[in-house]
Amino acid sequence: MTLALTLRQHLGQNAGKDPLRLAVASAVDALATACIDIADLIGRGALAGITGQAQGRNADGDLQKDLDVRADELIRQALKSVPFAALASEEAEAPEIRDMTAPICIAFDPLDGSSNIDSNMTIGTIFSIVVTPLEGQAAFTRPGTTQLAAGFAVYGPQTSLVLTLGDGVDIFTLDRDDKTYKAVRRRVQIPVDTAEYAINASNHRHWEQPVRDFIAECLAGVDGPRSKDFNMRWIGSLVAEAYRILARGGVFLYPADAREGYTDGRLRLVYEAHPMAFIVEQAGGAASTGRERILELAPRTIHQRVPLIMGSIEKVRRVELLHTDPNAASKTAPLFGRRGLFQV
Ligand code: AFP
């Protein structure tokens, strides 16, 4: 039996002797190692004093759970020996500036899905690695197309790491026996035709019309304009939704909505949407705000929120068309247009 490629072998093969790629490899290896410690902590849960209870609010006003803080600490500890210029975390108001002569900057969400901690559901860690900007430019202000690598760990039945270094997406699963990550899927491609969408449907009354139109088309099923029945999922962990989409396709939507604080959506551009968009596009999918390609957005602030629609390219393009062509919904199904059966 051929031995599975390990993460470290993969990083070494990609880096060669290139200093920038070696810096990326060093950062990814450190992040992946921290994720093993986070997975262990999650696996012990209350036995390790993890309750998932809020213990305050982070800089952006989100409830901060105990595991958010512990995960952030573990990642920072793991990165102590990694050369980086700036480090941005969901749990810190401003980036940590270390050595602006270092070649890379790192942004991360230490614990995505923390509202699921106390329900023992799948959660994760997301990271993005970008090249250090030129002198005089602030870090984390350039489009997502400048990313060198992006990845996320998913703490589920398996602890797995999804990674792109800019040449496809690979998935590594943690071998708990020897604490190494081993390749289980290479050059992942998102299936095109899966009839499955993920959205928090309780926000229907707050959505813009194009999102209502898209969901109405899905709900109309085989008798509607999409001519097929759709399934729905909503886990409340972006990493779990993303992992499922990489596994079997579909589309995830966290759109802007009319609620206070959600007019730009809920997810953060720098350390959630940018890395997820890089991964999804590298796997043959698409990631959009509904109007713009996520990777072309340049952050105005470090915790900037953004609407995120990502997954199978055909479905993301349909959502975009409904945003750009107000008549698109009615053209294919008058019953399901502005005054469709499902428009309330
Ligand atoms: P938390 O980390 O605060 O639980 O937020 C997780 C998340 O950012 C993303 O992972 C989920 O898809 C989304 O929020 C769930 O949001 P709702 O709770 O509004 O459904």
C-alpha cells in the first residue's frame, strides 16, 4: 500500500528552496500543529474546562466564548517561531505587527462556529496567508487575489485540514496515532449539479429580493424554474458548510440583510470570506457578494463584514444574475417572480 502524502511532505515539495514559499510552509505547518492542540481541547470539552459559555465580547462586539480565547492563544503560541510581518485575529481589535521585513502576513479566525461549542457540533479554524505589502502600505488592505495560501481545519468526526497553496485544493486528515496529517483527497473539485443550498431561513423577511427569488426557485422544486427538488442544510459553522460543499457540491449563502449589524452580511472579509473564496475558486467553484467577486474586494477595515454566496459555480452565477437583472426571476417563472407564490 502506498504511504499517504503527509502535509509536511506536501509543503516541502511545494516550497522547494523558494524563500517566500518556505515562509508560507512554515506558517501552515505551525497553524496545522496548533489545530491539533485545539482539536484535543475540543475533544476533552468540559473535562478541559471548556464550556462554550460567553466570557465577554471581542473587539467587534461578538460574544467571545472561552474556546475562542484559548484557540487564539494556542495559535499565537504556535506562530512564535514563524517569521511574519503582521498577524490579524477575529479575537483582537488590531493586527499584531512583528517584523515588517518578514515576507508574509497571517489572518485567522481561531474558532469559527463557536455558537456550536456547547452543542458538540462541528467547528473549525480558518486562516489566510498574504504577501507583506510594500513599505507604506498597511497590511490586510489588498484584494483576496493577493493570498499565497488559505486553509481551514474542521473539528468533526475527523480533524481535517483543507488547504490551497494556489495550485488546487487538498484535504489532509489527522492521523491520531502519529499526530501527522495525511492526504485523503487531492486536487478537489466541487461537484457542479448538486441541488442543495445552505442558508439561515429564519432571516427570510430581512433578505433583499434577489435572495428571496433564488430561495423561492429552490423551494419550488421540480415544478419550478430550476426543474429539480432541492435539499437544505444549515449547521451554523461556515467551515462545516464549506467542507460539505467541497465533498458534494451545493451553495452556501450568508447574504446581507436588513437587521442592524447585518447590512453588510455577517461574515468577515479578511479572515473568513477571502480564504474561503480562494479555496472554493481553486476547487472550481465561485464566491461572490451577489454583485462582486469576493477575491477582488480590498478590505477597508480589518473586521469588515461582507455578504458571502459560495459553492457550485452555476448556483452562484444564478444568484448574481438575480441581483443584476431584476427581471431574471420573472423571465423563467412568472409565478415565482416579484409576486410569486413564495414572496411574502
Ligand atoms: P460564530 O463563530 O459566532 O458561531 O459565528 C459562526 C458564523 O460566523 C459562521 O460560521 C456561520 O455560518 C454563521 O456565523 C452562523 O450565523 P447564524 O448564527 O446567524 O446562523
